[in-house]
Amino acid sequence: MRTSSATRPPIIRLSLLIAACVCVLQGCSKSSASSAYLQGLEQRAIAGDLARAGNVDLAVECPACNADEIAFAQNVVAAEKGMARGCAGLPAAESSYRNVARLADPVTLPTSPEYQEFVGQQTCEAAGRYERCTEPANRRISISDASGPAGALIEAIDSCRKYNPAAAEDIVNLAIAHEAQAITEDLMAAKYDRAKPELRIYDALPRSNKERVAQWRMALSQRPDQSHDELRLVDPKEAAEARRND
């Protein structure tokens, strides 16, 4: 005989309640198909397949994915393809790794511990490459952004610091050393227009030596042909280009 919900044994009613709670917490609309696809996508990223793959049509590959899952998958793919493009792809890669971390959610959009570790490693790898690609002698991408003369690099380093503070500090130390060397060499060679933008970048870096900044500013202000605009902003890209052509 069929029983009503009121006459069901307490254990059955408790099981249904637990199932309902799990559904609410995990999101009933999240299909097993989309979950399986995203898990496979994460493994493809770890294995390096996404970096080598052609265009990935997420709408075709995962019709069951909702808008949040599609956005997450797009950033997973963009991060690996950006890393594969060398210096030119680093801004997109670094931004995509940050988006992946932001979109991931332990309840509605969980990621595997293996992929979380991978994202942390790749985020710091991207920051290290960013430093190398913005060295004064070989600047291939912009080190600055709207937040300051070294804003783009600092943002990449800060993203790394969330996963590996020691690695982030190593990158800062390298950036400081490279900028200091470039400024010193430019001042000794009387290449003041090249020293100016690098001094601004050095000054903006975390833990830069403010005493050295003051000394370098004094050296620039005392040069024979110095105008009152001794520290006007010079485009770092132009300075890097001039250094390569020297």
C-alpha cells in the first residue's frame, strides 16, 4: 500500500531531507555532464593539451554547461593558450588564472585539489615570466598599467603571493636588481632619458631602496643640461626600444 509523506518512516523522511539539502547546496541545475566536462578540461590543462589544441568551441563541447561554467572554462582555456604564446600572451594568461581562482567555488563550481595546485604553480610561473619579459634590456610587454609605472608586474606578483609568498619575494628581488642595474648603467653612460622611466619603475616596486631613489634623483637633477622637468614621464616602451637599438 502506498504511504503518504506523513506516514513514511522517520529514516526515509530524513534521507529525503538530506538529499534536498545536498541539492540546494550543490545546485540541482548542475548536470553530471557539465561536471564531467569541466573535470576533463582541468586534466587537459594540467597535461598541456589545451596549450597545443586548436580552437575550443565550448558551446559545442559542453551544451550542458551553464553561463558560470562556460565563463570558467573559457578562462581555463585562455590561461593555457596565453602561456603558450610567450611574452605576448602573458597579460591574458595572468588575468585568466586570476579569473579561474575567482570563479571557482567549492559548492557551485568545485575544482580538484590537483588543478588548484596547478593554478597556483602556473600563476607564479606567469609572474616570473612577466618579470623576465619586462626587464629593462629586453622589455617585450608593458610593465605599467593605470595603477602605476610598474602596476602590471606588481599585480602579477601579488597574484603569485597568494599561493607562494617566497616565490613572489624572489620575483620582486629580481625586478629590483634588474631595474637598479639599468639605472646605474644609464647614468654612468649619461643616458638620462633612459634612466628616468626606469627610476619611476624602480621607485614603484615593493621594497625599493628609497635612499637610492633620492641619490639617483639628485644625480639627474644635477646634470648640466637638466631642465626643471627632470623627472618627466618617459614611455618605458620607448626607453626599452632605444636600449635595444643602442
